Amino acid sequence: MALDKATIINLETREQIPVMFNPEEYSLDLGNTFAEIGIPGLQTSPIQYVRGNLRTLKMELFFDTYEQKVDVRTQTRRITSLLNKNATTQAPPILLFSWGSLQFKCVLESVGQNFTMFLRDGMPVRAKLSVNFKEFEPVEIEIERGLFIGPPTVRNVVEGDTLSKIAGELLGNPGDWRKIAEQNDIDDPFNLPPGQSLIIPTGRSNVRQ
């Protein structure tokens, strides 16, 4: 029975790019993000779970065009071009890495190119690409009553920060400092210890209708 061929599918153009040789192995990295909560007097800051990170799929892809005596970059460019931004979305395309039971919706995060064989004229005919694919999860952002509604973020306080400054920076209106104060149970808006982690509520007040 023939082995399944690993294929990279551009979900925007529907182009299918079969890899020249299936990878010998791949790694799938997972992790979480935590925020340190600075509390005066404690030697070690407690940490708070913020969110889970997207998975990263890593592998090496091998290309060899020695027998055909053609430039191997005609093959590798099909992969590296997936880093280019779409003129409409101003973002690289969303992909599907498909290999048997592995169906990984992603974007191409990075590519490292290593050319290892050349013809007499210097033309490369063998290459190895180290590719990182970052898992793609769509986030729904709605505009409701002039506010962007989306997931909250975490902001660490630095020296000189005030709630109104942070509100102006992240919410678009310094007057929205009360939202941050309420979200984080802050009674004194002028007492922000550096290193404190603040949960920033969703919403910006400067959206024009």
C-alpha cells in the first residue's frame, strides 16, 4: 500500500503543495502562559494562569533535484512563498498541513533554508528546510456600541504607569480607567506597584461609526 503523501494546502487559494519527501519525524510543542503577580515582601512571586498557547508543528523537509539537474529553489520557493502577505488581508495565508491522521490548521511561522549540494556552476540541487507551523485559531471580534469585543489581555505595570495612561494606550480613552480598576478590584487608582499584573477588559472607546 502506498504511503500517504504529506501535503500543504493553501486554504485561501486551494493550492496543494505536496512535499517532495515525507518528513522523517516532526515535533508538536504545547504550552501555557502564566503572569507573575508582584506582591511586596514575597521572595517568589505567585503566578496566575493566563491562557493556553497555540501549538507549534516543527519538522525538516528534504528536497533533491540532482537527477533532474534543475535548481532546487524552484521547489523550495513554493514553501517559502507561504510567508508572503496576501495583498487583501495583509497577512500570510491560512494553511492545512495534511498527512494521514494529522490535519493541522496553521500559518507558516518561519523557514530555515540549508543548501547542501551544488552543480559545477553553483546551482543548488539539494536542500533541507526547517519549518515551523503555528496553529491557527480564528478569534471572533465584534463591534458593539462602538466597542471592540474580544478576549481580555494582561498588562504588567511599569514605573510611571497610571490607570488613565494604560486605559488610553489599550482602550483608546484615558477616561476608561474605571473599567480597569473594577476588573482588578483596585481601590486606589494612584497606587500601582510596578510589576503588578492587570487584566485589561475588552473594548475600545475610539471606534468611529
